[in-house]
Amino acid sequence: FNTFVKQQPTAGLVLRYEDLVREPRKVLTSMLSFLGLIEEESVFRFHLSKAGVHTRGHPNAGNLKKGFFISSIYRWKRELERSQINEIERICNNIMQQHDYM
């Protein structure tokens, strides 16, 4: 996808999860603008909505009701074994560097 976006910058957008949860308004505003959508305040209050994802037993409903939170940032580094982290970094080194994960 990164290659695609480099070749077709108006056809795709790469967002980092960490940026989204740290600065949701900034990232969502950018994303909505990229998509040509009107920014509505309700987008920033998704966690207060009555959407089915909150009411129909979705496995992540509890977290979605919290709104944006940063406690899951880099959780993989805390929860995976060192050997697993080493393997991920070995396989994904280039892309991780491109997106400031190393």
C-alpha cells in the first residue's frame, strides 16, 4: 500500500494509529479532508453514539465506548516475548523505519 500511495498520492492515505489516538482531531480532520467529506462534530464523539457496534455484543465495544486512549500504543513491545519482537523487527524493518516504529 505504501508503494501504491507513493505512485498514486491522491488515491490513498497512510495513517499511523499512534498519531490518531494522540491527536484525533488533527488526524481525522486530515482524513476527512482527503476523502472530501464534511467534518461533523459527531465524528469526534463516536464513543457516545448509539451505533450497533456499542450495543450488539461487539468484542471491542468496551474500548470503543472509551473514546480515544493511548494505553495501547506500543503494547506489542510490552506483551510480546523478545524473540517475537526481534522477528517482527527483522521482517518489517524497512517499513517500521519508514513509519517511525524503530
